[in-house]
Amino acid sequence: MKKRIWGFAATAALAALVAVPASAHRQWMMPSATVLSGDDVWVTVDAAVSNDLFYFEHQPLRLDAMKAWAPDGSEAAIENKSTGRYRSTFDVHLTQKGTWRIASVADMLMGSYDLNGKTERLPRGTTAANLAERVPTGATNVKTAEANNRNEIFVTVGEPTTTLFKPTGKGIEIVPVTHPNDLISGETATFQFLLDGKPAAGLPVTLIPGGIRYRDQLGQVDLKTGADGKVELTWPGPGLYWLNVTTPQAEQPEGAPTVIARRASYVTTLEVLAP
């Protein structure tokens, strides 16, 4: 049976939300440090979308959905927010010892349907739960695209902790077999990735070291998660690395009355230290 890729309208809208390794522009966050010590500690974060990683030359990352969580799970303030022409920046006051999470998570459902000879878009606020009531009786050629895009970083004050790694069960999430703030050049780290709370096999994993503006080769490493959702990464040198994990593009059977696309993306910035 022939297959078709899910509808163009859904694809185009979804592409704007999801960071794809092949895309020229990548979204990222860059903390002033990932491992700190002291009793009155702050971290400053730059956030942008660019071609050259960790260099400001395209557009800022919007901070509407940006949040921070302390090691005990409580939500912390995003302070001194500013969005300029090429980047956004903000501060987080790290008032607790342990590992902090700073993240922007976006969930969206969009799509269209045909009714009485016209193509109509799904109204704002449509979710997977209320989709059936938002599509009128008699509608055909229904196309929807659901996206979950998680962009997060981790910062540790003192000893690393793991209390913040409890999965939410939504989208792609990381389970640190190796703690993301305990990465050493020349060593191998193991991460496990979950999709909707379950180990996800066969997810494409892209790793790119920073500084690509100053070298001829991109240095990109492409891997896939194993049957247990795990992937091993060996760090060739110290510095910042951009890690992206995505769901593969889905296909739908020819003639399916409803085309439903699901795309999830995970982005993080990792700092690898010298031995």
C-alpha cells in the first residue's frame, strides 16, 4: 500500500516549532556556567536561534515559556529578562545547593479541515482532548499536527543532585545515567531518553560541538537511541555541546480520513570540562 507524508499545512506549521538537526537555524541556551559553588550564586543565560551555535546572528529565543526550578522542585523566578535584536538574556538566583533546571517547553496542536468546499483552520486552544468537539460534523480531510518542544539546561551548585529528573510523561525527556553536569573530556557519558514517559528506541540524536564559526568542519555526530532508549556519547574535547533529539517523521496510510502528525524535540546545551 502506498503511503504519504502527513499534510503540508501541518508540516509547515510544525517545522516552525521543532528544532531539526538538518535545519540551518538551531535554538539554544548558553549559561554563564554550569557548575558553581558558593552561598550567593547567580547564573546568566543567553538564548537565541542561530546558524553558528552560541553566536548571535539570527534572532532571539522568546522567553514567554521560560521557567526555572530549584533542586527541591519549587519554581524559581526568571529575573532581569531582556530581548534584543539577536538574543534574549535573563538571570536566575541559585539559592539552593544541588542541580537546577531551566527550561522552555511548548505544546501545540494545530491543523485544518475541509467543510462546504472551504479549508478551515482549527481554532486557537485546540488540544488533543477537545479535538473531536472542535471539528464540525461533516468535516473531511482533517489534518492535525501535535508538537512538544523542550529546550532545557541544567546548572549545579555544589554536589549534583537528581531530584529534578522525575519524568513528566510528556514529550522527550532525559534520564541522566551520567549526570549532565558531570561530563569530562575523553570520557563516555550515557543518557536515556523517554518519549511520553517510556524508553524510546530509534530516536535520532545529533551532537554538535560549539565554535563552528571558527572551523571548517561542523563536527556533527549522528546517533540513535538503543532499544532501552539509551545512547552513549564520547566527548572529543572540552567545551560547549548542542544536543538535539527528535522523533522521526511519521507516515500515514493512503486514504486515511484523518492525518495526525506527532513531533517531539529535545534540545540541551552541555558543558564538558577538561580532565
